[in-house]
Amino acid sequence: MTKTKAVFIVGGSGFVGTHLALRLRDRYKVFGTYCNHPVRIPGVTLLPMNLGNRNLIKRMVYTIRPEAVIYAAGSNDVDWVEANARESELAHTSGAASISNVAEIFQPKFVYLSNCYTFDGNRGNYHEGDTVLPATALGKAKVGGENFIRGKSLNYVIIRSSPIFGRGNGISRTFLDRLRMKLARGERIEASDSELHSFAPIEGLAEVIDRVLDSGIRNKTLHYGGLTKVTLYEWARLFARRFGYPAELITAKRLTSGTASNYELPQLDYSLNSTQSYGMLKIKPLLLEESFDLIEKNLVPRL
């Protein structure tokens, strides 16, 4: 197959970026970026990127001339973002603005990957049109990126996802990787019981983005998540039972006030309603059990 369209994945060496490159490399000329840790992906060109260097960004974009830009840079680790405000703002907000400004001359489809923390977590089942009111630094950074792309790009799709699970790329381990390793060694592991999420597999997110690139959808915000709403603790125990590990090794961790009384904070609900996305893209929504089946088929990496 002759590949004529170029796709530029900013954050191509990360967990999401790697899986996207694997999904898209057979049909597109895929270019990705890395910051500190290059990943070798056959059929994909990985380039070093400094989001603070506008001249480098301009040379890279003008060389690639992308038909689509997928912005997957940054970290979805809430604690890391809280502790690294400057780096987070660059990765999630100003970096996306720089790429969008430079690339706009080629009028690419700009896909910005956001997440459920744009909401406050007070009620869950959030639809695309619900008011965003982030309570975390991560959510605020993502809202900043969303607002810039929505205001400046002529052809954008913003995809807010629930937490995504799947196997890592060998450079950075995902929670699923760490969970499997600890359970296999008979070690205990803590998992948060403080937040409800509609967890979904990385393969599903890659399919959503692939279909968005093929579609005429533009200037929309879409949600992606699974049909089952659980905490990370519940998800981990269900995973353990599904794959034959001892679920009793997993213990619940609840957030506390940190004050002298040290009371437990109320459980938050960040679940997303993805009905609109599944309908527009003609994708089958998955229950958690179906997601585990999908993950089982892809436990061996394809790099």
C-alpha cells in the first residue's frame, strides 16, 4: 500500500503515542516525537522534540507537512502534574499552542487528547456539553490546552478519555505492567479507592482516533470511556480474578484530609458518557470483561 498522508504524533514515545503509531503505521507515513527516551518502532520515524524550542518545532512541521497532528504529549499522572506545574503547563497547554500555531499553515486535522479531569468529579457520567470545572492541576492544564485549540484551530477534534489501560512500551511501565509483575511475585500492591472511572483499553482509544482521522468530523469534542464504572482498586481486583492472580494481594487506598482528624475524603466520580462518540464513529462500546478479553489478545507487544 502506498502511504501518501503524513501523521505527526507529538508524544510518540509515550504509552498512548506508541500504540497509536503501531495502529496507524500501515496506512500513513507516521512521524513521532520523543523527549528523553526514544523508542524504536519499525515503520515509524521518531524525532527528538523540545516543546519550548519554537524554531525546532517549525523546522520539524515544515519538513513533515502533516495532514493530521495528534497531540499526545504530557502525563496523566495527577500527582506528577501537581509536583511539576511548569513542565505540565508546557506539555499540556503552551506546547499544544506552539504546535497548532506552526502547523496551521498546512491546515491539518488537529487531534488534542484530553481527559476526564477537566470535570470536578462531583457527579460523574459527564457528557461532552457539560460544564468543565477542573479541581486538579492536570484538569486545569488540559482545559487550557482545549481552550486554545478550540479557539485557534480551524479543524480540530478534542478527545477526552477516561483512564486508559494496556501494556507499556518497554520504556515506561503502566499500572497494568506493575500490577502483573507484583501479583506474579506474590507481592502486595495498593490501588486507589477514591475515584470512580469508566476505564477503557488503549486499543479502543487507538480505534477511536483512527476513525476520527478517516471521518469528516471537525470542530467537535468527543468522550471515550468504557461501560463499566469502578475504582482503580475494584478494577485491579477484577483484573486479578480474570487472569488467575490472588486478588487478596490488592489493598484499597483512600485519600484522607491530612489534618489532625484525618478523615476520609468523599469518593469522586469522573466517569464519562461516550454515547455520542460511539454513535458518530460506529464503534461498539465495551464492558470491562470485554476489555479484558481484548487486552489478553494484545499482551505480547508488536514493536
